[in-house]
Amino acid sequence: MKAYTELERELSHIEAAISVLEHTRAHLCARVSVDDPAYWKSRLSAILDARLGDLILERQVADLCDRLKRLQADRAGVHAKGRPRN
């Protein structure tokens, strides 16, 4: 049970970090690892690698990965054009 609650806490932390990135993405340029969606994707991958076996947590991880993909696509657009995409 302890491991489950730790995973829930970790997912809550990652979700909060992704929310911050989504709201501030136009102002960040990945100067530190936590500003980079790839950092959070690697943390989510580590959770999936643990073979959760819990469909609810696995679905949360999948949803967070989708949000990160959108962030990475937006960031690629920013760097390609030199300005945020609308």
C-alpha cells in the first residue's frame, strides 16, 4: 500500500509540474531540466516500467504523457519559428 500512495504522490507532483509548464510554456526555454517536457516524460516512463498493474494509475500516466506530447510539439513550433504558436 505504501508503494501505491507513493506512486499517487509522484503522479500528483508530475501533474502539477506539467500544469505549470502548460501555463508558462511561452516563457520557458528549457534552461533547466525541469523546464523540459522530456524530463517529466522520463519520470513517467519509470513509473510505467514498474509495471503498475493498476489501470487507473496507468491511465493517468497515459493522459500525462499525451499532455507532454502536446507541450513538446508546441515547444518545437516555438523553436522553429522563434516565437510561440497561437
